[in-house]
Amino acid sequence: MKKGNGLFVIILGTAVMFTSCASLNQTAKGSMIGGGSGAAVGAGIGALIGKDGKSAGIGAAIGTAVGAGIGAIIGKKMDKAAEQAAAIEGAKVESITDANDLQAVRVTFDSGILFATNLSVLNAASKNALAGFAKILKNNPTMDISIMGHTDNTGSLAVNQKLSKERAQSVADFLKIQGVSSSQFKEVVGKDYSEPVADNSTVGGRAANRRVEVYMYASKQMIEEAQKEAAK
């Protein structure tokens, strides 16, 4: 395996992308691109977005359609959380819609900022950034979280599967140590190199594929609370 540069990604539920120019090592820049609230981001988001423009598998099962009013209430909260995430050093925040057509955001960190080559132990600099991110999660206890580790296709499937899982788990464990509720974590998985976002035949493509993605999205409780608020 080459250096685990990749993306630490958060989904916060907003269909807007914002831009942050901070970086843990002053080279990796965070970015969020502005857009209309509720709009699907479209091309460039990556393999986790389904053909219908939604993030595959992300979203609480609620069994009913979510109205525009409810979406706007949730979107406002997600926009605020996304802006805060964009201020974290090295963070790139991208927004999509979840399975309920609600706003959802992911934040991307170069995995080389988080980990040394072939290791899954967080370095000191990454802990400072993740501690700041943990504060956002704690301030939004009704947001669900999914964490997915990814690698490039260098090395065996077994090695990449193990590394991708361990890195995702390291991020989850650290966030929990910082006080994020275990109940918010819905999935922590290793995706090895099965879901690339770029061409593994190029150096840049492999670097983009080495990532940890953390998704934040509306929980069933958040949706129910928004329904009550919209009914007032």
C-alpha cells in the first residue's frame, strides 16, 4: 500500500457545497461549493451517489415522504453544521441528498493528514482537527453518522479491506472518546477499493481514492422533530 492519502468525509444533510481554505499541513485545502438549498449536487460527487442523485444507503427509514417544509427546516440546521465543518483545517465539504431527499453533506480529508503510510493510528495533527469536528457532532445529537474507509487498488484485497476498516474505526473511536454519542454511529465499514471516486491508473486518482468518509444525515428523530415544527 502506498501512503493512505484519502478523504475524510462527512455527510451533514445539505444540498449546498461550501469552501474552506484551511489545512492541517497548509497544503491540503478544504472546499465547499455554494449552491441552492435542496438542489442535488450532480456529477463529481463520487461513487456513493446513486443514479437518482441520492447517496446510496444513507438516510433513516421513515416509511413516508418528507415534505418541502420539513426539508427546509432540516436543511437550515445542516447548512449551519456544514459551514462549521468547512472551517475545520483541511476539510472539503460536499453536499448531496440522502435517501429521503433531505440534505446531506460529506467532508473530505486527505488520508495522509490522518495517518502515516500503511497505518491506521491517527497522528497528532489529525486529532486536533477531529476534536473540532467532534464538537459539531455533539452539538447535533439528532444527526446520524456513517463512516466508510476506502483505499486505492495497490496491494491485495485482503490488505486493503483490513486497512480501510481499521482507519474508519480509528476515526469513529476517536470521535467517541471526544464525547460523540455511540448511538449516532449507524455504520462503520471498510470498503477497500470497491468504490473508487477517481482513476486508479493515475497517481492523482489513487490519492483521491485513499480516503475515509464520514456521513452526517438526518435521523428519524430529527425528521420527527421537524415535522412537529412544520405543523405549528
